Amino acid sequence: MPIHKVSGGYEWGNHGKVYHGPDAYKKAAAQAAAAHANGYRGDEAGDALPNETEVIEQLKRGELKSPVRFGPLWLFKMRVTGTGIAYRPQLKEWVYRPPRFYLTDEFLRRVDGLPILAGHSEKGPVSGDEYHGRNIGVLVHPWIAGEEVWGIAKIYDDNDAALIVNELPSTSPSVSFSDDAGEIVTLDNGERMFIEGNPLYVDHLAVVPEGVWDKTDGPAGINMSALTGANP
């Protein structure tokens, strides 16, 4: 019998216990796993435990709250990038990221499979040594959400999942441009703005304390609704 959402909770089968609260899906899945471990093999077409792709699709539709534990994985909803205007305090400049380069099917294909690092590479594009030292997961199934691009992060280690929750609750993409892609303009108040062109290379997605695309509103690049009780 499949797991499905009912009455604000999750139920395995059509007449089983309905679980509520942040661990509702996990409890329903545990009931299903126990039944299958005890020999249950289903009695109707399509009757099976959901696979990771089905769980990811439920996350994307907001039927599950992030993060979700699935087997050895933690699945987090993460922002890949925002668009429009933001401020980069390290460079002391404003940036305009044109939506037409990012809110496209082509860009979704480019970031599918993007490595997720704990913090940015210290020397631009990540090196082999830094990859092995910083990589904590991979981004899959990206989609466009309003003026942003989001995806699902597969995190394989419990310590890395805890690091995200406790210390690195937002994201920052690393993108590179050719020398002639973009323009720097001086604003009326004397501040600088970089108008980006089409990125040449998308290197990685870093989990960070706070990202540029939070736009000074506090860390919001990782959906923690399963922990905070917010809407998924």
C-alpha cells in the first residue's frame, strides 16, 4: 500500500494510522518498511514504497517538508540562485543577474548534478583537492520557482546534514564569466553595479551562513520547514 497525504498527515495504506507532525512521513514510511520486511508484497497495482525520485517530486510539490530522510540520504530543498538585483558586500558592489539567462530549461540542465560544497572554494573554480575536502552532496531535479532556481540536494552524511542545519543554512552559487560578458556601471550615488552576462561556467553550489541572494533578509536559501514548522 502506498504512502499518501491525508488530513494534514501521512498514512500508509487506505485504512492505517494517520501520522502527524514533523516526522509524520518518516513514521508512515517506517510502518511500510516494517510491513515489507515482514513479508508484505502488496495486493494492488502500483503498490510499493516510493522511490527516491517519487519522494523528490513530493518535496518539489510541497507535499513533504524539507529536509526528508530517505534511506541513507538527507534530501534538502535548496536555492541555486536568485535573479534581479542584490548586493555583494565582499566586493562592495551591486549586481544585476538577468532572469533571461537563468530562468530557462537550458540553465536547469546546466545545474543538474552540480556539486554542493561546504563553503566556497578559496581559489575560484574548485580544485580536485578542495572537491574531496569540501564536497558534501549533489544537486538534482532543479526547477524554476518564481524569480529563483531551486533544486534538491542529496546529502549523504549525517554530520554534513547537521552542519547545514546548525551552521550553514543558506546557499551561494559559484559562476564564472568570459571577460566580455557583462558590464560595470557607476550609479548616481557613486556605487558600482555589475550587470552580468550569460555565465560561461557554473562551478558549484556552496552552503554558507548567508548568501548574496538572501538579499540581506537573513538566510533563506535552504528550506527547513520540517524543523521550523513553516509551510513547505
